Amino acid sequence: DRQRYARHLTLPQVGESVQSRLRDASVLIVGLGGLGSPAALYLAAAGVGRLGLVDHDEVAVHNLQRQILHDTAAIGRPKTESARARLEGLNPQVTLDTWQVALTRDNARGIVADYDIVLDGTDTFTTRYLLNDACVLEGRPLVQASVHRFEGQLSVYGVGDGPCYRCVHPEPPPAGSVPSCAEGGVLGVLPGLLGTMQATEALKLILGIGEPLQGRLLVVDALTMRFREVGIERDPDCAWCATRTARELLPDYAAFCGEGPAAGAPPAREITPRALQARLAAGDLLLIDVREDWEVATASIEGARHIP
């Protein structure tokens, strides 16, 4: 241990007694993508005793531009398996819990409650609000980051008298108004930068050193390499972290965020490729392709009208 963590032990703010706090700590990382990849690597390397890894997805080739926890050989494998193999190779002393599941209202509180600190590496508003609410109800600090194209944001919620995510974002944006990474793109190194900062904030909280990013929203512009801070405060009327009138998770977070059908809504109508081919041949169907030019260049259906 002294050899592995020698550069920590020489820091006057750390030493052996403080380093041992890392060994006794546990951190939950939700999302093993662009943000979760560097966060998991650095927390494991730093000697955090137990890491929880939550992701329901599998490694795809388009992930590799930014999700450095995985490699080409892992394509098609669950991200939790790929992450376990990489982190065990990096630091076999770290205990790894893997959850190959999607976070839902049924499992969120039980998973969150078992860890000291939670890192949000997800990219949907549904999971962001769900994770915030679970952390507030279970009294866990939440280190939250997000990225979009060339810009990122980072803050620490649920610490002291600081705000929660809902204090800053009381309501989700209108459905479809914020493109996902797949729709809007992202500079590959940007989530690496923000994910490393998430790990930094988690380490500071565990070690009890420095000044956590509480009550401050850090905004990063990678194109100009400018960092700016926005002061944020707890909303005195926030039902979650201030008045504490909210005592249970919402029944349907997808419906709250407009990212899925409301409870009881009829299923989406679908058509098979063969049925679509028959209707196009019969001439009784107009097919409109709303994708961008670069997507159409990748693959398209003959006869479709392209309207980006």
C-alpha cells in the first residue's frame, strides 16, 4: 500500500491516516460511459475501497471515442463486465459491485443507500432527477456532471445546506429540446475532463480536504478553455431538500421528464421492415426521413423523402 499510494502519502494534507479513509469509503458510479469511465479509473487508482458500478448497456463501437474504460475487444459485452475487468487489472485491492440494470424507482433507493457518495454519469433527465431524489431521501452527496458538444457542467449537491439538483433545475426542459450525445455530438475528451473532475470532488469529500463544489455550478467551455462559476443556492421552497415534504420517489420519472409514454398510454405503433417494403411498393405510404445529412449518408431507405 505504501508503494502504491506513495504520491498520496507524501501530501501533507493526506498521509497514512487520511489515506485510510479512502480504503474505508464506498462510491456509487451510475453510468459507465464518457463521464463514468475516467471517474471509475481514478477512484480505483486512488484506492477507494468499494466501487458500485451501475449500467444496463453493452459496449458499442461508437462508445470508444470517449468511453476509455472499454476497448475494442469489449464490443458487445456488458459495460459492467468490461469495467470490472479493467478496474481489477488496475487495482485488485478495490471491491467492485456491479449492477447490470437500469436505475428505476424500484431499485434506486436501495442501491444508493449502500454507498457513501454517488456520481451521476448518466445522460438522460429521467435518471438525473431519479438519482437526485434518491440521494436526497437517503442523505447521500451527489456529484453531478453533464456534457453537450463542447460544453460541460459540474456541481456537488446534497452537502451541508447546499442545494440539490432540483433547486437549480426545478423542472426538466421540454421533451426534445436538449439533444442527446447521439443527436448533438460531443467532443470526445470533454466527458473525460468532467469525469475526472467528478472523481476529484468525490476524493475531496472522502478525505475531508479542500473546498467542495457546493453552492457553485462550474461551466466549462472546451473551445475557449474557459471555466466560469455560477453561484447556486438552496431553494427554500424545494420540497426535496428544504421543506422535506417529498418523502417518496415519483411514480413515473419518464413521464415527468417527457422522455417516455405516460403510465397507461397505448404502446407506440410499429411496422416490420417487410411490411414497410410492401407498403412502399404499393405506393400507399410516404416515408419521411428526419435524420441529419451525415446520418442519411450512413444508411437510408430507398424512396424516403429526406427532410432534416
